[in-house]
Amino acid sequence: MRQPIIGIPCDVKRIGLLPFHTVAEKYVEAVSGGVGGVPLLIPALGSRSHVREILDTFDGILLTGSLSNIEPHHYGGAPSRPGSPHDPQRDATTLPLIDLLLQEGIPLLGICRGFQEINVALGGELFQHVHEEPGFADHREPETDDLDEMYGPAHAVHFTEGSLLRQWLGCDSIEVNSLHQQGIKRLAPRLEAEAVADDGLIEAYRVRDARTFSYAVQWHPEWKYHDNAISIAIFNAFGAACRERVAARAKT
């Protein structure tokens, strides 16, 4: 059986004088080594995207983290502060894509920004600055150039009753990294919380009525995934769903 082909939508970033379509290497490596798939980058062409036409190419989609934030008009939020990083081409590519993936039953994994994208695409809302909200902790990354410190364990997440994380790991909580300023204000109706931080912020969820693996986490399981039990569990489950799609398509 062939390896599953995993699509990774790009960010659009200006490098020098020109815009580039990019994906961080850590996500490509996690798809190749952790998921066991063939990563294929999808340019963020926005309304000009041909994703619908090539959707049958993919056996799964990974929505990555990014330095950019979803533009708040997509979820009825207040205008963002001047200088806030945005990527309207990615928004215009990924937000419509999510509904197509769920309709077609294509496995989906969201990480960080991807976690927020799925919530917004399905009708949820975001906090733009979690650390400024009463009762919530500061979930932003530490100010350091040491990547191991930046991506090191930051706080616990507690698994909800019946969560897949609890089934996969056989425990009630685990320490995760934390590198996000935004977070879930209101969970979309189709989503079921899987894990929450000590302050009550939702850190993982699944799509309740999905036909296949449709899951997202706010932290970064791709970072040194091979040394982390929760990362291995997430990527194994995603990879298994992608391989099931390959096998099912081979029979048709």
C-alpha cells in the first residue's frame, strides 16, 4: 500500500521584496516521520485556490501553526490592533477548505493556528489576547532564543471524560508546550472539548460528527515529536486514519 499523501497549506510571508508560500520544516518532518506520509505543500492562493479540484489527491490535511492571526472579521471579533500579523490569503484558503474536508471525510489535524481555524470555520470565536482576559494565564512563549526552552513543557492540560487523549495515553493529564496569544472564546457547536488547561482554556477538541479523524490541539506536538508520548499518539492516530483512506480508495 502506498504512503498517504498529506496536504499542508502554506503561509504567505514576505521575504525581502517578494511574498513566498512557506511551511516550517518541523511540520514537514512531522508528516514524513511522525505520520508516515508524503508531505505535499498547498499554495495559499485564497479565492483563486484550486484546492477543490485537487482534493482527491490528498489522504489527509495538516493545518499548521503560524505567526499570523486569523483576521477577526471572520468570527465577528473587534478589529485587531495596528501591526497585528495577518495572512488573508491563508484565511481565504483554509477556512473554506475545512468544510470541504469534513464533507468529503478526509482526515484533518489542526495545530495552533490550525486549531483556531477549524473553530472559526465551524462558527466559533476567539480571544485575541488571552493573557489580558480575567482569569486566564499567559499562554505566550517565553522570551528566549533557546528553542528547547521555547518549546519546553509550559503547563498541564487535563483530559475530559471520554476523550481520545485519555484513551490513547491512559492518564488524566499531561504537560504541553505553549506558544499562543490567541485562544478559544466560544467553541463551535460541532466541536467537543478534549483537553483544558488549568485556567479552563480549551486546548484540544475533536469534530463531534466527523466521518473520520478530525482533531486539533492548541500546542505544538510537531516539536521533537519522536520524544513525546502525546505527540506520538496524535500522529499515530492521524496516520492510521490517512492509511485507512488510502486502503478504502484502493478498493474503489
